[in-house]
Amino acid sequence: MVALQRVLHVEDDESIIAIARVALETLGGLTVLSCSNGNDALEQAPAFDPELLLLDVMMPGMDGPTTLVALADVIDLDRIPVVFMTAKTQPADHASYYALGAAAVIVKPFDPLKLGEQLKEIWDKFNADALD
């Protein structure tokens, strides 16, 4: 199985962007494209060719779920696991993200030391399920 390499991270909070970048690049050995809003993600995603999407749920303008729907027009989401990050902990909220096609939901605050491994596990499971 091919190892995860490229993550598109869409997040409006600069401090979370910085923490996630260190967690994923320095600790996780991944290549990360950070976008501070959905419009930037739409513009940059096709050239970056992400293997996994990490989307904040609550962002001004275009939220995470809306960004996901729009990204489906510019990249092939059938081959890309989608992970939502949210401070919302209600099962009904998480169920709505899974209904949109999310492979996983990570609750904020997240553990930066484990984030890279979490995404790699989600990637591996997504690809193993695709082979079944």
C-alpha cells in the first residue's frame, strides 16, 4: 500500500495552522498545503493533488462542509479520505459529517504529537476498505 504523503489542510485559525503544520510535516513527515479558507483550497487543490483532506468545520464565509462540496467539482473525492476537525462533540454533528462522506472526525483540541499517525491510520483504513 502506498504511504500517505500530501495533505490539504483548510483552517482559518493561524495558530492551529502552525501547530498542525509542525505536527504533520516535522513529526509526521508529510507534505502539507495549508489554506486559510475554502476559496484558497478550491484554487490550489487541483495543482497540489492532495491525498487526504483535513477540513476545519467552522470557518467564516465557506465552512468545511461547503468547502467539501465545492472541492468535489475540482478534484476526485472518491479516492481521497476527508477528515473534519471540529470542537463540536455532539454525535448528531459528527453523523452529519459522515453523511457528507467523511472518513473520520477529529475533535479539537487535538494532540499534535498524534495527529500525523492518526491521519496515516485513516489513510491506511480508507485504502484497505477501497480494496474490499
